[in-house]
Amino acid sequence: MKNFLSFVLFFFTLVAFSQTKILSWNLENFGKSKSDFELNYIASTILDYDIIAIQEVVAGYGGAQAVAKLATLLNEKGSKWDYTISDPTSSSSYKTERYAFIWKTSKAKLKGSPWLEKKYSLEIDREPYFATFEINNKTITLVNFHAITKKKQPETEIKYFKFLPTEYPTLNLVFMGDFNCPQSHSVFNPLKKMGYTSILQNQKTTLKRQCKGLNCLASEFDNIFYQSKSLKYINSGIISLHTKFKSLEEARKISDHIPIWFEFSLN
């Protein structure tokens, strides 16, 4: 009986270790304007995930410092975390920003140097941020992205994503972030034809300014696209952080987006 229980414990430990949970979050104007309470709330929200992709880190003073402070808060909560922050995006016509990845060192290892993709920097205002991670001796490259706003037609940028799997044929690319565009838009069809699937369908991820009854979510902007031949889907969802606050106004001090998450194992 003791041997059986040991085997069961070993099996579940093995299964748990082979699964990875990624969280993606547009943390609106993430920088010095975030209070200690807000940073602690963010840390508590993302604590149970393994790799965090953040969009909309302030490019100027305060953005990189906020990411470092968030990583420090996470380290104080038990697990060892590391992080990487992009240079400011090269946008001249729109709002320049940074991206960040934060990860548990026991679950993932950064391979090589992350980079802002320069191939389409003239066509894409905030060029995506690539980082390759080793997980259980296999690799995955996360592509962190924040598109231009809906009124500026983000599909004019997203259409270039169809070239990236061909540009990097040896990399297992996973696209994530704030696309300012629903996954049902035809601009994603080329990726879908390559075998990419979105983790969310018909799921709104941004906060309204005012709830209409229980309806507090506005638009289907945030998502993660993965290839099923490379990743085994386990689970995915959103974190309805706005339900934890007395008002939408309070929730929106954290962000105008809610976090999305994806649990998977590598094939």
C-alpha cells in the first residue's frame, strides 16, 4: 500500500511538473503610477502561474522599475522568479512601450537573449517581443504583442504575423497579448490555416467604464494562439478581477484589461 501511494504521488508530481501555466495581461500604463497596493494585488493574482507576459509597460522612467518591484514581491511569496524587459518599441507614429516576461525559475529557463522583432518594425508600431524558454527539455518561443488601437485598424499590423512561422521555422511560436481585434477577424485566417488555434473564442477581456447590469466586459481583444501539433491544450480562461472590487473604477486602477491564461504541456 505504501509503495502504491508513493507511485501515485510520484505520478501526480510528474504530471503537475509537465504542465505549464502562462498568463498574459495588458497592465495599462504599468509604471510608477501603480501603488504598492496595486502591485501587491497584481503579484497575488499571477502567483500561481509559471510564465507571465505583460504588455503596456511604460517606456520611460518607472516602467522597468515597476517590473523589477513586481518580481521582488513575487520572490517574497515563496518561489524564485526572474524577469526580462524589452527595450522601448521603435514606434514613432504611436505610443512607444516596453514588454516584459516574468517566470518561475523552477518551471522555465530562458534560452538565449529575447528580442524585439525588427523585420516588420516599419509596418508594426510596437514590434512583438520574442523570448524562448526551455520547459522539461523542450523549447517554446513566446511572442508578446500589443497592437495599435481598434480605430487605427490593428489588422494592418496583424497581417504580418502570417510570415513569422516561416521566418522562424525551427521555433515553436506562441502568439499572445492584446491584439485589439477579436480572434474571429479574417486577419487571423492565415495563422489558423497553418494550424494555429486561439485559446479563447467569444470571450471579452476588456473592462467597460460602467457595468450594464452584470455585463462589465467590453471587447474580445486579448488572446493566445498556439499550434496543437506542438502543444497539448489542458485548460484556459480569464481571471474576472473586476468582481473582486466594489466598483469598476477601482478595478480599472489595476488595468482596463483582465488577465487571460493557458495551461498546456509540450508534445
